[in-house]
Amino acid sequence: MTGRERVRRLGLRWVHLLQGGALLTPFFLLVMVGLGIAWPGEATAFGQSYGWQFAGFGLALPLVAVAGLLPSLRTLETASVRALCGVRAGALATGPARTWAARRRSAAWFTLHAGLGALVSGASLATPPMALVLLAFPFVPGLRERDWNWPWDHEGAALWAAPVAGFALLAGLLALVYGAGALLARCAPALLGPTPADRLAAAERRAADLAARNRLARELHDSVGHALSAVSLQASAARRVLETDAGFVREALASIEETSRGAVAELDAVLGVLREDQDARSEDDGHSTAPTLATGLEGLLARTRATGTEVDVTVDAALEPLALLGVEMSAAAFRVLQEGLSNALRHAPGVPVHVRLERHRSPERELLILFMENRMADADPPPRRPSGGRGLAGLAERAALLDGVAHAGAEDGVWRLTARLPLETRTTRPESTS
């Protein structure tokens, strides 16, 4: 640290201490008013009795400590310490003190800040004038004629001792400011730093942020990834028959347009969670806008079939109508099926796909079981993408969040995807208007 930086830090800490003295002043005046009422004519805030003033100072500190218990005070003091005391932001807590342990620590800090600040403020007011008098004593005859009652009464000694005492007073004031500022800077992390409860809350916020990011990543991968795979295959199929089947080309182009428009709409819906005006949206609102088996299955199958891939879907009669399925579970099942179809289009284009949705009852719970299988292409499977291909892992994570399971793999030349999700149904139907 350079000399200029040291001087700047000392000046900022001096201002911080003067701020503490200003914070103590209303409590000190309140106490002195009470003492003046109890002992009229003796206890005055600006009288000559230093004993009463120090008594008022001591009695004001408990009031300062009580005021320091206010939750919002930690926020104000933290901002002041960060700006003036030279303490790094990471060592200080953010936000008001919510627990009593944090409030007690804030009260201790507020008392220390106000107490030291009052002492430094008093010294800052009294020392410079006295130091100037001592420095000017040898050069001003009028000062030498007064009886100062100093420890040095001999005229010869006073002429050289007074300037030395003046410099000593100024040096002592600077030393007091430096020591008090360093003490506050050292105590700030301990008294204004995060408590265990603050650290736990911060860890929970970070975990929630990571969970939200993972959820957004899964949504983007599932929706946009499937749309891009479908559009790529539709464009490829249209290019192959461009000269021979104009009708198919028109259908493919229309499907590409519809698929792209749907992908953009889903992208906007997912990214809307990141906008500031969407922060207050509840989880139910998020689920209600996500595609489900009831709202998105037909469109998903249409986009897949437009690539030339035959998709056969069988739905258990016990699951009809799909609109009665729980929204969260139905949305997860839709994403599982979407990712399975995306993998089929990517790795085995044109190979028929068979899908079954079944309802399974057991003594413990009911399950929605989704089976999907398609025969692998004759050629070797394409190499794993450099980006890592998190689709199947994302399906397992999505199912695990609902206390379900999902896995996929190849067996005997057939690629199979199986998902078992806890079955939930809506308990109410829309009321009839008859």
C-alpha cells in the first residue's frame, strides 16, 4: 500500500469514527437532560464538570446497545463499514439481522462504533485548538503573558517545551484515530459478518439458483433440441424429393415453419423466468405454461411424423382423458417422450417408433409407465457429441425430482426408453354449464 493510499484510508476511517460520535450524540443529550432534571444546576451537557459528562457518556452506551438490536441497523452499519472502514465486502453480512444472535452482535458493534467515535470526536474537537496554542506560544507575546497553569511554569522551559507538546498532541490524535480505526476494522468481520444462519440461508439461495439453472437448461435442451432435430430432418427429406414431390416439399416447409414458431414460443416462455418482471411468478404458473401430454402430445407427434418417421402411440384407456393427469407429472412425461423422439430422429431417422402409455397399480402407489422403442439403424451409432449430450441424464434427473425413474439403452438391436412416474390425477372436473 502506497503512502497516499494509507493517508486516504486513515482519512476515511477518521470520518467513520466521527460518524460514530454523531450517532452517540442524541443518546448523550437525552441522558444529560435526565441528569439535569434529577440534579438541576449540576449536570449539564456543556458545562465545566467533566465528571458529569463522562457519566452521561457511560449511561448513554446502554441506550445505544438497545438501539443496536434493530434488524435494519446492520444493513446501515455494513454499508458504512464497506465504504469507509476498508473492510472487504465478502467479510460482511448482507441484509438486516434476522436472528437474535445476529442482533446481539450488531448491538455490540454499534456500541463499539459509537463509543470509540465519541472519544475520537471529542479529541478531534479539543486537540487541534490546544496544539495550535502550544505551537504559537513562543511567537505570540500575548499568549506568554497569560497564566496557563501548565506543568512547565519556568519561562525558559515553556518556550521550547510548548511546541514539542503541540506536536505531541497532534501525533497522539493521529495515533488515536489510527488505533481506533484499526480496532473497528478488525472487529467488523466478527460482529457484522455472516452468522451460521446467514451462511445457511446463502447456501440455500445458491442451491435454489443452481436448481433453477438446471431446470432451465433441461427445458431449453428438451424443447429447442427436439425442434432443431425435427427441422433438420424435415429439411433433409424435402431436399431429397425437391424435384419429384412438390406436395411433400410444401408440407415439409409448412411443418418447419410451425416447428420453428413453436420452438421460439417455448424459448420465450423459458427465458421469461429470467426476466425481472417474472421473479414473483409461482411454481404453479410455471407448470401451467409448460407443455403436457394433454396440450402438447398431438403437436409433438405431428412434428415427428413430418420428418418421415412413423410413430405409433398406444394410450391405456385407464389414462383417458389425458387432461385429468397431474400437471407436473404430465409435463415431465411429455419432456421424457420429447427427448426420446429427439434421440430417435437423431440416431435412427426414418425407423418406426412405438410408444405406449400405461397405468400400473401397486399396493403402494399408482404409476404412469412410458415405453418407447425403435430398432436401431443398420449403421453404427453416431459418436457421442463433443458437447456431452445431457439429454438422457436430464431425463433421469427430471424423473428423480418426482420420485420416479427413467432409463434408456440398447438391447438386441432395439433402443428402449422406459420411464416410471408417480401417477397423479386432478380431483375435480370442470363444472358443467347446463
